[in-house]
Amino acid sequence: MRVVDDLRKNWARYVLYTALAALVVCGIGFTAAGVAAGSLAACAQSYFYGGQTGGLFSLLQSLGTRLVMPPLGVLVLAGIAAVVTVPAMCKAISWVWSWWKSRT
């Protein structure tokens, strides 16, 4: 029940943190197409790693290939959908949880 309550109270914060992380990772040059030329990531790769990358750099590049930023309109529509559906989902999960607990 704590997880549901936490989700209900903090869901917007979690969505915001995920979006900010995607913006930062993509913004410093870790993109779906690879390291962006002339970016901070490209400078770090050139200065510290050369062709032999590993560790944190590789982790950030891996995230960058998965965190593709959609167009702004899609983000706005997804935000509206989240605002509408997440509270209803939390209420449904809470109801199912309380029903399940009352059975046992």
C-alpha cells in the first residue's frame, strides 16, 4: 500500500525527473545516432577515451540511444494523458489492494 500511496503523491515528480534526465543526457550529446559531433560528450570522448570507451561514458551512450526525445506536441499530449489517467489508475489499484486485503 505504501507504494501506491507514494505513486499517488509523487507521480508527477517521477515523470518530471525522467524527462529531465532524458533532456540532460541528450543535451550533452548522447543521442540515438551516437555521440553528437561537437558536443560535450564528443569532447569528453576525444580528451579522455579516444576510441576505447567504457564505464560511465558507455552507460550514458547506452541511455542516449534509448532516450529519444519526441516532438514537443507528443510530450504535451503525454503529459495530459498522464494527468488524466494516473490518478484513476492509483484509485483502481488502491481499490483492488483493499479488496484483496479484506479477503484474507
